[in-house]
Amino acid sequence: MHLHDDCDTVCLEFDRERYIQEFTKTQFAGIEYHLKVVDLLKAIQPFFRELKVEDEGEFWETGDRAILTAHMDWARKAIGDEIRKNPSAQFKVKTPDGKIIDLMT
């Protein structure tokens, strides 16, 4: 599912054991798109015996928008600091498969 040009495509591919190992980078699209991905995962959660989600923004676990905002602000600042140190660095680089790389030096 494509949500935003600055967000990885949400791709849920299951193996025979119904195991998914994917990630979706939302930080460049913003908080609202992160919340949409969490909403999708919450909606499908009842169909699994166990659904483990690792959310670097901690919203999945806490439901706290302020914590998510702090994580996104920290990431934005860290990338900005690196770009100032290395002006030739590239950020928000899309790979041919549509994934987004934070920073390339």
C-alpha cells in the first residue's frame, strides 16, 4: 500500500507460517502517516495469535504522540547535523525497490 511519496510502501508478505518480516519508514512523511501504519497494524492484530511490532517511535507500545514526535524530531536533527558536517551527503534516498535510505555519505 502506497501512502505517501516520502514513506516506504507498506508491504505485508506472509510466508507459510504467516510470518512477516518487513519495515516501513515513515519519518519523512510525518506523524500522520506513521499513525496510519499503526492503525493498519492494530486493525489486523486480531487475526494473529501474536503480532510483534517494533516501533522505533514507540507509538505502538505507548500510544503517546509526544514520544513519537520527540523521536521524529531527534531523527530529523541527527540527519541535519550529519548533512552540515558533510554537505555532499544525500538524505531521503529512494532505492529502486522503493525503500528510503535516511542518509548516504
